[in-house]
Amino acid sequence: MQQKLTICIPSYGKKIRNQYILARLLNSFLKLPSDKFRVIIFNTNEPFNDKVTAGYNKLIQKFRAHYEIMQVSVLDVQFLRDFLLNKGFNGIVQKLSFKGYPNIRNIMLLIANILRSKVILMIDDDEVVENKKFIDKALEFIGEKHRRKVLYAKTGYYLYENTGYKLIQKSPIKRKLWLKETYINEALEKIIKSKKRLNHTTMAFGGIMVLHKNIYTKIPFDPNCPRGEDTDYMINAKQFGFEFLLDNKLKIKHLPAKKPIEYWAKLRQDIYRFIYTREKLRYFNRINIKQLEPYPAVFLKDDLEYRAVVTSINYAKRSLKKKDYVFYKESFKNVELVFKDAKIHAVVNAPRYFEFQKLWQEMMRDIPYFKTLRKHFNRF
């Protein structure tokens, strides 16, 4: 009998609305064959909150009659940390927390390995499954030879409420050197319109990513990657010799809530992210910037600093006219970060990934054989 696909879902926030969003996703699973999958909800709230955890358990209980489902909380992470510390995996333990997307995703991989999951699918809680054959499409080709390599990883893509797969490009004049959404759309369009189902990709989407144990036990998410940890994972996988493709028949409805994040904050995340990725690519020999055209390559070239500075100044000018002095101050702080903090972060942390990957591989090799961990986490 084929092993069930393990679906890993990170869920955020203490508000009831967050559990409503998760319930919407879990409800969409009811159309799927229950003998083909199981679900792990990662309640990422830190510190531990009794009411929130009880709320998740109450929600999960509603679906237990329909498919296998369980919750992992910060208490479980602490149990895992203590156990691994006792086994001497100090270098890994330091990065095990629900703070930061790469760390959350690494915990997902760890728990999946403890439960001996052959294949996992990462889905975010603000999504909805629409296709009854979604599980079959997710599993298709994984572990099979594709061209000259066995395919151990693939990604699908998101569909939005009113725009299909396309993102909306806002403020094209002020962001003329930072048209991120435009480049993402350009990269996706070619793949989605391709007659081939499996295609070379320069991006990955953490909310619809399929990983076989032969890759997730060897390649961790980079804990020092500020954002874009999904595409960073794809780049890391290719550096270590794995194929990573985009399946243009694997898609999921993405219904993100509107988040009141100022653009200077989003731009700051991008500045850290792209400077870090560019620095890490200098240590790689199997993948380069040219192979990441058009996106994210456009933000990994020598003019990255120029693009970031001009875009920040454009917004500083706009905020001054509107007398938004906080936005003005933070925009100029972005200019400073380009040449200081973001650069220091990249130079110091980029080479550390290789040591972390080595420790990860050693730990993941041993994890499935620890009966104490398996007994604790096998709560389906």
C-alpha cells in the first residue's frame, strides 16, 4: 500500500480569524480521498498559549472523522530541542524555533522525517484546494526518473481571486527599477503556457511545494535567509545536484489577507533578501545568476544597490510631500542598510549554510530511528 502524502501547514496568529482561515483550507480537503493524505498543523504561536492551542485542537477535532490530522505546537518544538541537544546536535538546535519562515519550514521537515514521511506537501493556511485530483497531481512524477535525473522536488503555482496567476504591479513609476511583480509574471507566463507539464523554473512557492525524503533529509531551508526562503531552497537544491521543476498542472487558490505593511518595510525585506542571495551564489558552482533569468536574476546583478537606492529615494520624496515623516525616515534608512547591515548580514552568513547543511544531513539520517521522538509525535 502506498504511503500517505503528508501535508504540512504552518498557521499563524492568535486571533479567531486565523483559525477561520485555516478551517476554510481544511474544509476544502473534504473533497480529497482520505486514504491518500494526512495533515499536520503547525501552530506557530510563541510563547505557548493555552487558549490558542485549545482552539486549534477544537478545530482539528471536527475533521478527525474525515482524515488523519494532528497539531504541533511550541511545546513540541521545545521537546524536540531538548532531545536533540542531548544527542549533541547543538548546531541545529540553535535554529529550531517558530521565528522566521525558514526555521518554521525546517521544523516541518524534521517532524515529517520523524514520522517517516516519504513525500511531503507544504501548503499555507490562506489557500484553498479546488481540484479533486489535487493529491494525485502533487504526487505525480515524484521519485520517478525525468530525463537524466530522478525528480525529488517540484513546485506548483498560485491562483488569485481576480487575476489568475498574475500579481498586480503597483506604482510602476515610483518602482520603475523595482518591478518585482512584473518580472515574476513574466517568468511564470512562459512556464504556465508551456505545452510541457514539467518545466525549468527560477522560482518556487512555499505554499505549494512537494518534497521527497531523498531531498528534504539532505537539503534544509537556510535559517539565515531573510525572505524568499522557498526560491532560496530551490537554488540550494540545484547547487547540490537535485532537479527542481515547476508542474504547470499543480495549482492552488491563494486567498491572502490584506496586510497593513508599509512599502518601505517590504522593500527592506527585499534588499536583505537579494543581497544575501547574490552573496551566496558566489559560493555556488552549479547554478549562477544567468540561470535565474528573468526573475530573480534582475535583482542579483551589480546594479542591485543602484536599484534599491533609487527606489528608496523615490519613496522618500513622495512621503515628504505627504508629510509622512516616518515613511521618509525609514526610506532613507533603507539606503543606509544597502551598504551596511544588509551587506554585513550577507557576507557573514552566506558561507554558514554549507556547515548547516552538513549537520542537517547527519541529523536527518539518525532522526527516524529515535523511538522516543516517533512515540511523541505520532498522534494521528
